[in-house]
Amino acid sequence: MSESALDAWSNRQALAEAMIPMIGRLYRENNVVTSIHGRSLINQSVVGILKAHRFARQIDDAELPLEETFPVVQALSELELGAGSVDLARLLVKFKNEADGTDLKDFVRAELADIVGKHGADERTSTDVVLYGFGRIGRLLARILVGHSGGGHGLRLRAVVVRKGSDDDLIKRASLLRRDSVHGPFDGTISVNEENNTIQANGTLIQFIYSNDPASVDYTQYGIKDAIVVDNTGKWRDEAGLSQHLQCPGVSRVVLTAPGKGGLKNIVHGVNHSDITDEDKIVSAASCTTNAITPVLKALNDKYGIAHGHVETVHSYTNDQNLIDNFHKGTRRGRSAALNMVLTETGAAKAVAKALPELEGKLTGNAIRVPTPDVSMAILNLNLEQDATKEGLNEYLRGMSLNSDLRKQIDYVNSPEIVSTDFVGSRRAGVVDGLATIANGKNAVLYVWYDNEFGYSCQVVRVLEEIAGVNPKIFPAVMEPVAETV
């Protein structure tokens, strides 16, 4: 029995190993992204591919056999495709349900007819991106953008603007990009050219620009044009301050990675990204907490209605707190972040209404900063308009996480052993902890985990893609949400 299990594992490994070069060529030469129920296969290891296939059991109640996906990848490799995003699992489901005797290769050809024979052609235009600030979010955005560089279409990270901190500033910036105490080493190679002030991360050449004034940089002298500037500093949060970027030659739009003030649109991708118009030159990607809770709150409000509620955020400490007791202009944040739970305020509950106006005035909120470096939790204590059960809530939210317009934002977990570090690197805005759900009639309490650094950064990139209009064609077409049963 043990030998047969080992043989089966070895066979699956061999198939995964054979798939890797085909997946890589499809990505590099054809601009085709392959995935399994939204889990990307690009740059995955053998084990990563096997885990993606195993994830399918959460949707189809069975692990996806590599014996079935391997022929699909082979078929894709032979079609000289143009740019697109292909979900292997969804394509197989459609083949089993609709092929009616059609050969797999012929079915795949018909399904992807729009891009067959396009030889890597990509209708998307390249959009230059500049990171203004290179802290926690800035460096994670750089990692994601480098990982999405593909054949050079879509978003292109061109430059980073910082204040010069020392004579060896560029070396230190490269080191911080290369190594991260929370998120681990950079997946690739990094080289530094101090003479030209550039860092090359894999195939992406990043120009470092030293400036103390957001209105003084001429980006066109670096070959940058019509760029989106992502302001990660948090120093300017209103239109007047952020519009300084628009004074610079080569800049067309600005995205703020913090809650915007005044009339700025606060965008939570998946909820109100369609509100972005060509006239919006400056938008905010809201906060990590707002991004974590708004999709879940929207899903619940759509199904059950929310009369009112309270959001309590248990949040990892951030760089604006003191490591040891010292003066701080903020309330309580002067006390040691590494030694204390710190009760503080959060604007996330009120900020939800900027993305989801129907919840205006219905939510209150507070925050507790705790001695962990990353991953936070939002506790949603809600009074619903309709009765709910724990089982009904969980079934509904699990369905929303797997097959709905919010599946990139909401994840769902049902493990009795999972803890905060297990969510480091999560690409979803928030993860519902099903075992912790409490429901009694119209009263419900939900626990939502979120990687307040990486998960939020993924949401920011989704906003950038929306602004730039660089989302690829999706195959097969997105399926309708699952039935919303209680």
C-alpha cells in the first residue's frame, strides 16, 4: 500500500515537472496566464502545482487530476495563442459538461478561438508605473509588479522615488527588496548599478530617483510617459497634496495607498472599482482594513441586510508606532509596540461607506494593535435584517469565495488549527474563518483574517490594472455566482 502511494505521488510529480516548461513558455512567449480556480500556475514549483490541483477539491469535491490538466496544457501550447488568462479547471468542467463527444483539442481550439494563432499578440498597452516611496507597501508592490511583468505588456514598473538616506542608499534599498523578515527572500535575482542609480530585479530595470519634492521630478528624461504614480508615503491624502504629482512631466494619474480625504474616491477593488472614470486623475485604494471587510460586508448586506454593527480590528503593529516607550503625537501609540496591546482608533468602519454607501452610518469601529509584525483580524459584530444560521452564513460566504465576482477578494478557511502566520502572503483582501462564525437569529459575529501588507498590496495592483485597462481576456468566460442558499 505504501509503495503504491509513493508511486502515485511520483507519477504526479513527473506530470507537474513536465507541465512547468509549457506553462513558462505560454507565459513568456504568448502572454498566457494559466490558473486553477484562480490560483496562478506561473512560476510555481512542482509542489505548488500539485497544491493548486488539490485546492480544486474545495470547489469540485475532488482533487483535480494532473492526468486531465496535462493534455489541456499540451493543447494550449500547440495553438500559438495570443494574450489571455486560462483557467484549466473551469475549462475542464466546461469540456465535461458541453463537449458532447468533441475531441479535447478541438474543444480547446473552439473555446479560445479569439486568441488562437495570434502568436503572443497582446491588445493591451503598456502602462508605466512609478512608486513614490519604498516602505513596506512600496517594496511589496515592486515584488508583485516584477512578478507580473510577463512579456512586457500591462503594468511596467519603471521607477521608484525616495529621499536619499545615505551614500550607499541604493545598496540598502536593494537589500530591503532582496530580503524581508516577514515575506521571505525575493523570488529571483537582483543587481545594482550605482552609476546609473538602477536596480534590475529579474528582467525589470527600475530607475531610482532621489527627490524631496513630489512636484519637481521630470519623468520624461527617464523615458517615462503617461505614468501612474503610486504614493506610498501617506504624507499627502487629499487632492491638493497629491495633485503635486500631476505637475510632473510624464505623469497622468495618481493612486494613494491610504484612505483618501475630502472628495477623493476610496476604491475597494471588487466592490466599487467600476466607479473609476477617465476623469479621475487621483484615487485612493483605501486602507488594508477597509479592503478586508468591505467585500465581506457587501456579500452579507446583499443577502441578509445589515441593520448596524461594530468592527473591532486586531491589527499587527505598524512602522508609525514606537518600538520602545517614547513621545508620539498619536494617542497611546508612543508605548512600546513590541510589548503591548495598544487600544487605538480606526477609520475603517466609517470608510466602508465610501465604497459601500448603503452602510453609511451603520458601523462603528475600534482597533487594538498587537505585538505581531503582519496579518490582522477584523471581528464583525453585526445585527442583520434577516435571520441567519452559522451553517447558512458559512455556506454562503464559502460560495462567494469560490465562484462570484468577489472571489479575488474573499477567501474562506475551515481549519481548527490555523493561526495568523498561516495567512502571510495571502493574495485575498480577507479570509473568513468559518469555524469561528457565530450566528443567533439576527445577531452574527464573523472573524476575518487579512495580510495587511501583501493582501492589501494585491488589491492596490488590481486597482492599477483597472485604471490602466490591462486586464487580459478570460477563458472560459467567468461563470455565474453559485446559488445563494442559506
